[in-house]
Amino acid sequence: MEMTNEELKALVASLSIAQKETDKQLKETDRFLSAKFAETDRFLSAKFFETDRKLNKLGKLYGNMSNNNGEIAEEFFYTSFSKTRTLGALHYDDIGRNWEKERDGIEEEYDIIMTNGNAIAVIEVKVKAHPEDVISLGKKVENFKKLFPIYKDYTIYGGLASLTMSKDVKSELLKKGLYAIKQKGDHVEVASPK
């Protein structure tokens, strides 16, 4: 079936009109989608901003709670050691807290330090003791004489004081020659290394 010239012209004209209508609909769809994407983007940006604000607020709250718990633990152990001035069988004359020192690229902070004429106790305080705290304490004890060479002839003892401590952490401390110190009611329980 052959088309006449007129029929062919009419078909091309109708296709041209249909194409123009399709182009018009595509432009309208693009405008609609662009507006919807912009609206969605504004909505999501506002939600992300709000979520970020809430997370920051929670982070500050948690950080403050964590800091407060740390301060409570430190105060408890400092007060206890201030009264007894002992670590295991060793007696100490002086007690200090929050010693900070930086020397030759080494920087440490010591929660509680007790001294007498020939020994120093370096006590790290935690709310809950973790295995990595044992490693950290060992490093702090090792760095003490480097940071405070005035005490180079003193015997240094290390101890980890914690409100809660697992048997594994306690065992690891004692195995490494460190004191395991924990809260027991309203007093301090000290496990001495052999």
C-alpha cells in the first residue's frame, strides 16, 4: 500500500505536531521534577541540619557525663589515697594529682602521684578499666623517669584505679607487676603484684 504525497505530508505534519506536544510535556515534566528535587533537597538539608544539631547536643551531653564520671572516680580515689597515704604495704608522704609534662616529644598526664623519699606511685584512674588501659599505664610508668629525671633514682610503682574492673584486667595488671585498685563500697581495695 503506497502513500500519496499528500498523505505523506499529512503524516509528517502530524508527527511534527506530536513531537512538539511531546517536547512541551517533557519541558513541563523537567520543570516539575526540578521543583520537586529542589523542594526535596531543602527538606533533606533541613532534616540533616536538625539531625546534626541533635547529634552535637547528645555528644556534648555524653561528653559532659563522661567527664563528670571521670572526675567523680578521680576524686574518690584521690580522697581515699589522701587519707591512707599507702599503696599496698608502701607508705607515701605526699600526694598530687593531674601532673602534666611534655619533654623531648613525650607528653603525659598523670592522674594521681604519691611520693616518699625513694618511691613514686603513678596511679591512672578510670571509671571502667579496659585491657588497653593496662598497656597505657605501662607506657606512662615507662615515660615517667624520662619526663621527670629528678626522680631517676626512685623506684616507680604503677597502679590502675577503677570503679569497676574485670578479673581479666586485674590479672593482666598483676602479671605485669602493676597494682590493681578498685572501689569496694566506700573504700579502696588494692591488689598488689608479687
